[in-house]
Amino acid sequence: MQEIFDRDSDGTPVFVIGLTMAGAISAGAYTAGVVDYLMRAMYSHNARVGQPGGPKHKVMLKAISGASAGGMCAGLIATNLLAVGRNGEPDWSAPQDLSYPACGNGEVSGKLVLKRIFDTWVNNVRMWDEGLKTGLLAMEDLETDRKTLDQEAAGIDATGAISVLNGHHLDDVARQALVGINAWTGSEKGYDFISSQLDLFLTTTAINPTVYQVTFGGGDPFLMSQHGIVRHFRFNGLGEGPALPSPWLDAWGDDGVQLDPRQSQSPLPLDRSDGGNWTKLTVASLATGAFPLALAPRVVDTSPWEMGALDSNARAQGGALPYDLDPKQTARPFFGETAYQTQTPYIALDGGAIDNEPFAHARYAIRQAAKETEDGPLLRPNPRKARMAHRAVLMVDPFPEGESFAVLPAGKLHKMLGIAAIAKKLQKTFTGQARFKPAELLQAQDPDVHSRFLITPSRSKNGKTLGVGASAIACGLLGGFGGFLDRGFRQHDFVLGQRNCQRFLQKHFVLDPANPLLGLSEADQQAGAPVPIISHDFIDPQFAKVELHDWMRAPKQSLNEMSAQLDRRLKRLGKVEIDKLGLGGWVIGPALKFVWTNGLGVNVRSAVMQAARRAVLSDLVLRDQHAEFAGLSMAERVMVVGLIRCGTKGVSAEELRDFVFDAQHSEELTSKLPLADLPPVGEIKSLLKRLEAQGYAKRTLRSIIGKPRYMATV
């Protein structure tokens, strides 16, 4: 059998890994936990190569790609690795302890090494901290002239980029994660589980697109707009493994934006606006997570060469497209006849809006050349069978569920024909279609394919599954934003990520013992048991079984503080946006502000706040993540959410039961409630009285005498 796998400089066979991290919003905490455990396991595996009983092959990371929160994790991986074991940071042999309440086992102590990633996602990014007066609901971006890091780097003269949430908070969190990382000296070795050329891809969505030009046989040009812009960075020397060249990138002449920790000022200028390529990495990491409207868009100051245009040496610093096409004959971005001497900045939004699972970039980056032709190399498919695989892409996706299909009745179809209904659905339609790529993703779920794997949340205890996907993670509420409500939610998901990664490496990331890369004896091959690709030492205490974290619930006080701060921010935000309309005069502007803040009894802001509180409370109660409602059965939680959804309409116990039953069997997915055996009317009456005593419900004035009717107080 012809040997086609790579080898290290000492001849050791190498299993090549690409890592992809999907969009996750606050569930970036889950991805961070997976990444921390994966890096520790890879380090441990390679450290045991050559030891008695140790593996005979190495594992090596060649490419990382990420979108949105996954892209922010991707940028943090490389920078955190630069700091491991230096200046008092945790080291591989001396990890940091992480104490947490284990489910049924009291307080336990876990381990972590990537402290900066942990601090970013668990400790630092938050919705609101009443004591520190910081968070995504802070007012700094609305009340100061401070520029965001990307605005400073691009030389923007005035502040802009107002969003629903405070974009400066993410700048502050990024600076905390990146400050004080020293450049490496020439004597410092890189990591042997990383290629000496590590390629990093971060997706962004450009408001002002790049234009590609294709010339047809008749000489007529055809222009196309590319809004999905991928930023490509190449770390040189972070790893000491072989370069593991990428024929795909070589064919495109794509060298990436170059980063070398040994050829830079110290500390590395990652947190500064004048740090050159290091600043570009930080800005790209922020830009990939710029969730539309909720977070501030970012200015990405780039050049034609970083967008895929070729310089005089026929090289680029980005722009490779993951297609099985000859790059000499495919489109290149077109900037006009004179634009190549200029910068080509663009306004960037969340990369997940167009490409939420950038699997293809990691997969193409690790593909080998099958043979050389006149037009360049033909790429070899990554072998899929367990007996032949020698490279694979791992994708971490906290939200694998996506949309659910529903048959729409005639009435619903008729409503969707309206202009407002179409406008409401249009963005979601385009985003869903842009993310549709079954050929890339479905094989990751095929147990017979060993070149692509998927790690998703799973919460189980003693063999019983408690939740999968969004229902398994504490950050899964409110479309993924809910994890910012409480630190405990994010810590739970970090630990769950570690736990899921541990099981994945033990049970799923395996090869057939006859795979030649493993170098096993004939007797071991005939034993037939699958062999873990990453075989870290489970005797080491830091790799003890990761215990299941207790399910976390947010306290009422912190939720009330956040609600009050949200009201203050919305009040200020409305005034700022009305001023930006430039209406001027003594009538229209002041009138709009009055309606927004007071409104002669028609308080628009109050209606927005009411809707927000109902949405938050409904999700927290339904998912058993509100401390005040702990201990309720699923049926009781469904009844509480039903009362919240009834709004200001007072309902009796009988009417509430009927409302919930109809919602359980609704064809509208957005209004459907989980199926649960509903309590009898007598128990519902008792529940309503308890809610009244707790301050979450009140009797309507008209029902003070007669049949009690209740409404939720939100």
C-alpha cells in the first residue's frame, strides 16, 4: 500500500487536523471549553510519542476557520497559545484549577490551560454588571466620543457605528484578552502539535462588496459581487511541526497576512490600533462577531492583495476560494484600473450571516496534491475510511438544529403574501440559503466518514440524555444571547464543552487499528478495537473524567438590574437615533423624543421593554433557568409561559388551560409550546395564587369580584 500520509522531520507519521468553529453568540463559552480540552489533549498525545506504551503517530493542527463567536475563538486560540506558560500563565503541566458545582457530586475541581479564552467567554463578556457598571448594556458608546479599535486603526475622523448593544464592551474584553503577550525569543520553541505554518480563516460579511470580473470567450466582462469576505492569516513559527504546505493555497498564490511572534515588538501590539498585521487580526476577530444591529459593525482596513488580487510576484495575502477549479482561470477581484494603489476598506458584519460553518476553508487547506499538471496541482480528496484516513476536519457547532419544517395552512400562506410579511422574512431567507451546503456538512454526521467530524452539545448523566444541541447548553436561550445574562450559564457551557470533547476523543475520533498511520503490530491490528487518534494519558489527574456541571439558574435580582439598565439604554438610544435623523426644527424631533420617552400615555419604549421582558422571562422559565421558578414541573412551567403570552388579557384557570392546549398543538412554530400533560384546573388555580404571592401575576380589576382572572406582571 502506497504511503501518502505526512511525516514529521524525525520520520514520525502525522495525522493532520483542521478545526472549524461555527457561529455561537454567547455559546462561544461552549466552543471555548471544547478548544481548551482539545489543545491539552493534543499536547499530551504528542508528549507521549516514543514513550513505552505511547502512540506511534503525532497529531498536528494545520488550519483553523471560524465564524462569528467561533471566529472570535479562532483568533483567541493562536494568541492564547502565545502566552501559555509565560509570565505566570497556566502551563500544560501546571493547569489552572476550575472549581464548579457538579451535578449530584458537590463541588469538584476541573482543569484548564487556555486561561485567556476562559476569562473572555466566562468572566469578562457580560450583559450587565451593576457593581462594575460594565457590559453590553453600558452607555459608553452613546455618551462619549471614544472610537472603537477598528475606527482608530482605519483613521476614521468621527465616531459612528451605533448599535442596540454597546460595541465598546467587546473592545474592552478583547484588550483584556490580548494585553501583555510578549513576543517570542529566537530560542523559544513552537508547539509540536501545530504546523510551522498555521493558516487561520475568519469569515466576515461585507456591506460594500468586492467585485469579481470574469471575461467570457467573446471578450465581454461579467461582474459578480462577493459579500462573504474571508480574512486569511498565517502564523509562522507558532508550531515547530513541518509546514504541511497547502497545495490549494499555493495554487491561488495565497500566503495570507503574515504573523511571526519572533519578528515583532514586545509585547505584541494586538491591543493597539497601530500594531500592523497584529491589529488586523484583532479587528478581524471582532468583525466576524459583529452581529447585525445588535453589535456595532466594524471597519476592516485592508488592501487589494489581502482580498485576493495578485501583486507583481503573482502572490496574494488572502482571497483563495475553496473550489475545485484552476485558479488561473477563475475570477479574481477587480478594483478598477487604478485602485491597486489604494486601500480597500469595507464595513463588516457578522461572518455567520453568510457563512456560519466555514468548513470548506479548513478542509481545502489540509488537502494534499494528487498530481502536478500544467495548470497546477489537482487536489486529492481527504481519505474517508477508518482504515485509510490520515487527516480530518473537526467542526464545533453549539447550534446544529437550524430551522424546523412546518406545513403552512392556507391562512398563513395568505398572510405571507403581504409586503410587510415578505420584508420581515427576506433577510432570514437570504441568510438561510447562503448557509445551505449539505455536501459539506452531512458527511460530518456519517459514522463511516473519518475525515470530518462534528462536536455538538450533549448533556447526559448516568446514561440518560438530558438534552442535545441548544437544549443541552445554558447559553441556548434567547437565540443564543441568553448566556450573557449570567456567568453561571457560561461556566456551565465551558465545562460541558470540555466534557463533550473528552467523550468525543474517547468514543468517536478513532481509526481502524489496521490503518498504516498508526504503525501497530499485527497482533494489535487483529484485536480489532478502534484506536483513538488523540490518545492522551487518562492516568494524569488533569484528564480525569469531566463531571457534569449543575444546571444553572439566574437570580431575580440580577435580572431586574439588567431590565432597568436595558430601559435606560433604550431611552438614550432612541434619542441618539432621532438626533441622527437630522430632522431639526422645534417640532418633529422633540415630538418624537417625547413619544419615545413619555408619549402621552402611548409609551413606545415601554411596549418594547414589555416585549423584551416577556421574551426573557418566558425562555428562562421554560428552560428552568430562573431561580424563582426552580422546582416547577414541565407542565407548570408551560402554564407559566402561557400566562406570560396572554399579555394584559386576564384569563381564568380554565381559559389558561385552553390557551396552553391550543399553543401546544399550534401549527405556528414560533408560538408552539412543548407537549406536557397539563395539570387539572384546581392545580392551575393554586399555581396562579402562588404566582400572585410571588409578584409574577395579579388579578385584573374586573375580576376582584367574581371568577378570578389573572395576568402576568412582567
